[in-house]
Amino acid sequence: MKIVFIGAGNLAFGLSKKINNLEGFEIIQVISRSENSAKELSDILNCRYSINIDDVLDADLYFIAVNDDAIKKVAGHIMLKNKFVVHTSGSVDISVLSENTKKFGVFYLLQSFKKYSDIDFDEIPVIVEASDDECLKKLKTLAGKISKSVYNYNSNQRFTIHLSAVFANNFTNHLIYIAQKILTDNHISPEIIIPLVVKTAEKISSDKAEECQTGPAKRNDLETINRHIEYLKSKYDLYPELYKFISNSIIDTYKKV
Amino acid sequence: MKIVFIGAGNLAFGLSKKINNLEGFEIIQVISRSENSAKELSDILNCRYSINIDDVLDADLYFIAVNDDAIKKVAGHIMLKNKFVVHTSGSVDISVLSENTKKFGVFYLLQSFKKYSDIDFDEIPVIVEASDDECLKKLKTLAGKISKSVYNYNSNQRFTIHLSAVFANNFTNHLIYIAQKILTDNHISPEIIIPLVVKTAEKISSDKAEECQTGPAKRNDLETINRHIEYLKSKYDLYPELYKFISNSIIDTYKKV
């Protein structure tokens, strides 16, 4: 199966390298507006590259791994007419691919990527969706060679999976950032908090988050909550309100149960 | 070293079992207002128990592992006069122990405990503080037999460590709860998010949280942010505001950098 990658960002780097190593699959070209990125990735994949989509080669499958708001435009390009195209976005509806072709799909990896990180794809959930059964089967086959966890969900469900990933990854990462900022502002090593962060994630693997909840808000310990808020007010602009908001949400959650 | 545990909650269960297994240390008694808990823990430790602090035995060290607001009262009990007492709280000042004795300290484990979980203490940071060098040395020795990570920080620093733990554990756990609620509300297995949660924590171990930040708020991708908020508004009361607040904090953080 000959594949072209359009886009050479973090996800394209990770995913294309993985696919190129699979038997029966070959990345034949990388297209990116950034010549540096296109060349860098094509060197790794040992394939051709171009900065111009007009140069796109004939292939069995086209990965559109570009920014969300550029997907529709790329998919509508004349050179991709009647081709098998898939995008890799968590939140963009599959229908944006439908104007130019009848064979299309989505190939969404539930993980955040960095350009050069070593990735163990085995455990990464791959969520696929397609225009028809034949395309779906092809995407499932490819996904199954990459990961043990392959799911077929529609665009609305994928949107909510992406939203939940924002809470579970982007937002938790920011809270850990705040935790480490509070520590370094008090001349305490930010690493002191790492074992707790790792343990928090480990617990989720065996118990539901609801059952793992502890802390002042869970106990409705208003004295400690107020001391925390007073301290945050004395040092930070946004964090006192953030603390209140999340604490209130916790109090509200466990009051109802 | 003969030790009495006052309190038989989650922390007392975990810590007392660990200490009782150390050579040269023996828990001789558990005191708790709850007879069930006192008996349960004393059975495990193979020691005496009482529900009345008037029965407390003579010992070299007394652990006060009770609720924050009860520590001062327990420490002031006539039977503990001039004894070596320590509390285990993250946020209570060491000075609450000073009225009844000159030998006192704090022994705070930066981890959340469950009564019967198997705990690997090796990596858990232990933060100690004491009234004087001799008491500090004793607590450091004990802490060093429990964990590789022993720190001496004062009460103000320990307060901020506890506050940072609220962000890094309690709050992140709640966000994961929300993520899993969004999934189950859409008939998607909540387990789909677990690999991402584990990866988020793993990344923190090698990179600073600031460098790991990704997502719509980091990219200032207002279109996706607004679609997320509209969706949350259609389903939930508190979560749209929570989403906005954390996103604004992320936008604010990376605008300044």
C-alpha cells in the first residue's frame, strides 16, 4: 500500500515512521509547506518530498495531517479528487472530506506526540471512521498493525473523546505546572511532586477516578480550603479562582452522590 | 523504639504497618475513637488498642495521625505531657504541638493512602520537621528506613507542598473524573483515556510540565475551544466555566512566556 503524508508536524513524524516500518506499507512522499520539515521527514522515511501539493504522487492512501482548519482546503484540492483520503484530527467531522471523493476516513490517535519521542504505539487507542465498509476495513487493518486498541466511533463520539482528552491531558498537565510553580516559588524542588503524579495515574488504571478522589474539597474541609485560597490570593492572580472553581466542582460532585 | 499510633485512618494503616516491620521499631498500641478501626489495626500489628487516650502506654514516640482539626487537642492531652509527639499532616503548623512538650515534630508523607493498598514506600517523599536537632535526627533516621526521599522543610514550606499536592493529585483526579464522565455519557468506555493519563504522568518525570503543554488553549485555537464550550454548555452545569477558567489560565501562562 503506497501512502502519501500531507503535513510534517509532530503527529506526522511519529505516525509515518511507524507505518513505514510495517510490512506491505510504504510512505512514498511527504508534502509540507515547510521545506525544512518536509525534507527532514522524507530523509527519515527515505522517500520524496515537495512543498507543493500540485506535485503529489499517485498513491493508495493520503494522510492529511495538517492543522484542523486547513484539512477541508487540502482535501478539496484537485489532485486529491477521487482519492482515498483520511485526516488525523480528534475534533474535525469526517464530512469535511466528502466533497472531492467518495473514499475517505479518519485515523485519530488518542495521544499527544512530540517530533522525536520514542513512542510505544501498542497501547495507544486508534479511533477510525470511514465513508464505507471497504474503507473502514482498510483503516482497521492498518490500525490493527499499529496498536492493540482499535475503535470505530463516529465523528460526534470522536469529538467527545477529544474533549475528554483535553481534560485528561492538557488540563491535568497545566495543574501539574501550577503545582510545580508553587513549589519552585518556595525554593522546593519541583521533582518532589512526581511520585504523587505517577501514583495518581496508576490508580486510575485500577480504580475509577470517582473512587480515587481525596483531599480537602472531597472532605468538605472548608478551613483548609480557605487557608489555601488565602495563600494563593497573596501570591497569584488567576489561581485563587481556579482553586475555588475546581474545589466547588468536587464538592458539588460528591454532594450529589 | 516503642511507638504508639493515635488515629487509625488510611495513613495510620499504611504507615504503622511499614514501621512495625522495621528492625528496632515496634508499634505497641493503637488508640482510636473508632473501636472497629482500633481493633482492626491492632490485630494487624499484633499490639494492644484502646478507644480512650487515658489508657495510652508509655512509649518513645507518639504518632498523632488524626484529622487536622483534632491534632492540637490530642497533643495537649495530659497523658502526652513531655512526650515525643509528631503529627502527620501536610498543612498543620508544627507549633500546635508545642504547648505540652518540648520534643515534637512532623512526619508528612507526600502520597494519598488507602487502607489496604500495597504501598511501595521507597519513592514516597517524607518531609520531616522537628523542635530540635536531636528530634530531627531521630525522625530523619526513621524516615530514611522508610524511603529514599527524605526532606527537612519548615511548616510554611510543607504547607505549600501540601497545596501543590492538591493541584497535582486531588484536582487532576477530578479532571480525569470529568473526562471519564464525558466518555460514559457518550457510551464510550472510560478506559480509552487511561493510556493518555499514564503517558501524561510519565512525561512529567522527564520533562517540565511547562514543556509538555499541548492542546487548543496552548495553541490559542479559539474555534476548537468555543466548540468544546458550546458542547459542555448543552450538557453540564459547572464544566463549561471550569473549561473556560483552565483554558484562560493556560492561554495566560504561555502568553507571558
